[in-house]
Amino acid sequence: MNQKLHVSYVSAEISPFAKSGESADVASSLPKYLAHLGMEVSVFMPKYRRPEIESLPLECVMKELLVPVGEEKVKGSVYKAELGKCDVYFIDSPRHFWREDVYGTGKGEYLDNDERFVFFNRAVLEYLLEVKMPVDIIHCNNWPTALIPVFLKTHYLNKGLFKNTASVFTLHNVAYQGEFPPESLALTGLNWNYFTPSQLSFNGQFNFLKAGVIFSDVLNTVSSAYKREIQTEKNGWGVEEILRNRKNIFYSIRNGVDYEVWNSEKDPYIIANYSASNLKGKKKCKRDLLQEFGLSASPRTPLLSFISYLSSQKGLDILLEAMEELIQLRVRLVVLGKGDEKYENMLDAVQKKYPRKMGVKFDLSPGLTHKVAAGADICLIPSLYEPCGLTQLYSFRYGTVPVARATGGLRETVKPFSLKTQKGTGFVFKEYSSQAFLKAVKMALSCYAEPELWEKIMLAGMQEDFSWQISARKYAKLYHSALAIKRGG
């Protein structure tokens, strides 16, 4: 049955070509596993000005694509790269995407993000239409692709190619909604009848995410805990009632890990490979990581890591509040990430104060990301909220033990270690405060001081299975549900 499904997977970011968050990792992994199930999967993203894209052997499959944006037709091009069983199509428009960053710089978002992603959404549909590519499912992700479901039910409603095409919209993070002034509606070519509270208007703004929620055939998010949280006033970022109104078509499927990429036994990025049955290589990875960050320490000095896009969501506020006391715990700390300029400046200042105890790199390249996953003893994840979280899942496979806040997907995946039962895969705290965070860190360090106990915790995490095979099958079922809804079944 899956063999007949043609899926177009659309994302503003795909690792390693462009990444600001975990949805990029999902976009690089999930399509591959859907293809393993026999589906025909085509992936679409913008062609940014990045060496990871420019170095690809790209084939120009459409030199000139005319895309309606407001009252004009904007010229674009389409390039293709073959990656495994999937074709990746890069939508090119220098005016919109000839930039190194996806959404903006550390100082703020690009002012023309409304036009950039209106263009991208329509360009995907125009290309599918031009080449008559069969498509059963268009799988959209986050606010930058949220207008595709809208366009399918408006401008493209009577196009035969899309007559039986269902839209699936995945909410990776509802805090980012793509809110723009009402005038931005003109870019879509839709009339003002659509700018109502029941459709595209939200608090007087044109809200892309809300549009996707209202118009998509099926919704899902990336953990069942996050699905519950975002339907509450406390954690719903204003869209909780809209999500509750769509509860009959709102599902959750937890993200997975591509163990072909994240695997300590055969990872090409790390200096020594290792496994649950032979952990010797991890000590070499720790030495290599210390050297990479210009730090020195004895083999038994705990090495802590924080790796993430730098934003308030990731718990930077309580991490920085706890930093002085954390540094005094006779540990070493490495921070890897990039993001808000405010947090980059604050971390830089702490690193200059404690150059022998803390290393910082404003980077999220695959090589460094894998080195940190393998070389650290403890991974700090003090998130304010976390839809799913992949850092803890990667850490498990590398024997790096998480200290995480019990929120969203972290709550589901990190089993709190208990001294009484001697079971668990990490250390968990509930209250969003530096005190609660430090208490959990200190408990982890006390266990680290007992090597046999620590190895037991490491191995418990390494034996967890969060593979994409499980989640991909759930997406296959979701796609068939979407088709049944679309086709009246």
C-alpha cells in the first residue's frame, strides 16, 4: 500500500545544508526512512547561499519558474540533487535566498520573511504543477511552509493534479508562528475575505502558523507531552484554542534518530569509535574534545556540555544564572551553538573570565556537534520548553548522560535515575530555576564519582532505541489517515 504513496516533503531547513533547529535533522532523516518503506519521496527546500549547498552536484531541472507573488510574477529556478533514495529540490531565487542564514541573523529576523516564504510556498506548488509530478501527500513543516495547505484550498483548488492531494502539517515549535502585518496578505494573492479571525487573521496580524493549522487536512506534533502542553493556556503561545478545535485531526509522533548518522561505533567525525561493550574509545573522544576547546583536565574531571541553538527556549537564562556556581564545581564545560546575539555575548564574557574551565564555539557544524556528543560526560538540557528534543537522544547513543528539565519530549524520553532502584537514563528536574537545575547537576556529579554506578547509567541510555523505523511507520499511517479525510473515506 505504501509503495503507491508519492510524498512531497517541504521544509525551510534540512541538515546539513541549512540548520537553525531540530526540524532540520528531522527533514534529513524522515524522508529517507519513508523511502525505505517504499514511498516515492521528493524533498523541497530553498537554495541558500551556503557552501554545503554550493558544493553539491546540482542539476538545473527548471531554468525559469514564474511564481505569482502579489501582482507580479517572480522568476525562480529549480535544482535537483540525488541523495540516497530521495531527490532534493532546491528552489532558487537570489533575491530571496542568497543569504547565509535561514530566517535572520543574531540581531533579528529578515524584514522580508513574509515575501521570502510566500514565494517558496507557491514555488513548490508551481513546480509540481509544471512537471506534473504525482503527489498524494504534501508534508509541511513549521510556519515557513504553512501557506501550502492554504493555497491548495484556494488558488489550486481546481487543479486536477492536486484534486486528491492531502496536506499534513507538522508543528515542531509553536512559539515561532510567522506573524506579519495585515498588508502581507497581498503577497498571497488572496482577497481580504480570508483575513478573518476564523481564518488567517490572528490578533490583527497575518499569522502563517495559524493558517496552516486551519487549512491543513491533518496536524501533528513531535511528542505526546508537547501535544498536551500546547493545548493549554500556559504553553499554547496563543494558539491553544485553535488546536483544541482541531483535536479530531491532531496527532503526535515522536521524532526519531538516524542511527546510520548518529552511531558511536562507526561515526567518522570522532577520533575513536566505541560501543556499549567496549567504552575505551570514549576516553579518547573526551581528550580530543578538551583539546578542541583549548581546555585541560584530568581524565576523572567531569566534562559537561551544552549544545543548542542559543535562545531563551533552551534554558540559557537559568544556565547563565547558575554559571558561577557551576564553574566552581570542579568541572569543565563546553558550549556549542549559535543564535541570539545577547546570549552569544554573555557566554563569551563568561568564557573570557574562566578560560581554563570553559570553552565556547559559536558553531553548529556536524563535525563539532558529533565531537561534543561523544566527548562529554554529561549533557545539560535545561530547556524552558522542548517539543521533542534530539540532543538527549543523540547523547544516549554516545554514552553521554543528560541532565534535563521535565518538559515536552524530554519528559517522555529521559528516565529519571533513582538511587533506590539504581535505574534510569538521566537526571531530571521539574522547576524552571537555576537552583533546581544545579541540584540535578550535583546529583549527577555525585553518581559520576562512582565509576561503576556511572557506567550503569551510561549503558542504560546506550541501550535505548529511538530509531526512525518506528516513527516512519507511524507517519505512513498518518498519511493514509490524511488521504482518507481528504477523499471522504
